[in-house]
Amino acid sequence: MAYQALDITRDGEIAWLTLNRPQALNALNAVLVDELHDYLRALYHDRATRVVVLRGAGRAFCAGLDLKEQSGGGGVDVTTAGTASVFDIQRKMSDLVVAIRRLPQPFIAAVRGPASGGGFALALAADVRIAGESARFNAAFIKIGLSACDMGVSYFLPRAVGASIASELMLTGRFINASRALATGLVSEVVADGELDAAASRLAHEMVETSPLGLRLTKECLAASIDAGSLEQAIYMEDRNQTLCVRAGYIAEGARAFVEKRKPRFTDRG
């Protein structure tokens, strides 16, 4: 379908998912949230798309909830809505990060400018974050009278940077800039803003050089192992994955490519 607030482009097996409301710093309004849900639902069964790069148009990644739309009557007025309505709105927002986490495709967040509130949550839900030098992140929810524990931030952030830094950022709503984000492990790379798309593209292309099944199972197993209750639980998942990849025949091509000193040519085996 044609989207109003999203722009989707393709580079082979890589999808570039752009939040496209630059005039509003790509803030999350009702249209953008609905369109993200529509795209993510279809993506689950899209075997032609193996990696997704998530970015924002213009000078921002995402400024969080569109407060101007809220105050201007463009959305449901949560200050007067009933409890059930507020809960439904909240769950619709938080389901976005659950969907990103559950999808088999790795997500790369390419962050330029502010990633605040819900934008911070979307970046945290991605598997890898690359930052431009202008990137800055904050749990803005607490600045507007809410809890900073929103849209998975209380789950993802301490796993990325540890409890102390997560507590500092969430209890104050402070911004963390690109250089400190790199030092704390919040992002894996910082590049000049003009090089951000190229850096994300390089990483995405490295991912699609792997086998289709191996890539999907690696994302799934990483997510499960982070929450595994023991080493044995993680190993059970790993053993299952390796057995499936061997039986799918990818190891034969991988071994041939190694012996012949070339890149493997993997195809989706269905």
C-alpha cells in the first residue's frame, strides 16, 4: 500500500524503512503508528526481505509522541479518555517494539539527531544501533509527567548499558550523546552524519551474505539467550539451530566456499 508517513525503498534483500514526517521530526502520530503496524505485520512472512534499516527523514530519527497533534485535537485526548481507551492506545504503541523483536529480520537503527521517548524505544528494539555524530537519545516520557518505563525501554536499556546508567537516564530524562552512547555500548559505531547511510548499508550487506536460515535463527536465539535462565537453556536453542542449518544444506555450500576461497552463495531453501 502507499504510505503517508513511511517511505520504503529496497536494495536487493535489504529494506530501508524511513520514518517520513521530517516537518515534525518524525514524531509518532496516529497515521505513522498505524502504518508501522501495517508494514511490520506484512514483514513477518516476507522472505525476500532479510534485513531492515530503520531511519528518520531529515535531521531527526524520531522525536517521540507527537504532542502537538495530541494538544491540537488530532488524536484521542488521553487526559479525558477512559482507562480502557488509554490502555488500548498504550498497548498499540508498545506492540511496535514487540513486533520488531519478534520479526525474523535483523533491524539496524541508523540514528541521526534526536531519538526521544518512543523514538528511543524504537532504536532500542533494533538489533544494532549505528549513530551519526548528531545523534542523541533520551527517555523523554519522564519529562512530561509519565514514567520513563515505556515501550520496552525498561527492558532494553539496562541490558544495553547496565543498571546504573539506565537508572541515571530514566530517572532524569537526560540526553546521552553519540560519543557517550558508544562508550557505554548503547550504539556499536559512530560515524559522521553524512556517512551514516553508507555505514548502515555496509553492515546490512554483510548480514545478507550469510545463509537465510542461519541469519533468522541467530536473531531468534540471541533474543532467547539474553533471557535464558541458564547456560543449558541457551545451548539447547543453539543445538537446535545448528541442526536445522546443517539439515537445510547450507553447511555444504559454506564449506565449498571456504575451500575455494570465495564468498558463499546462499539461497533461500524454503
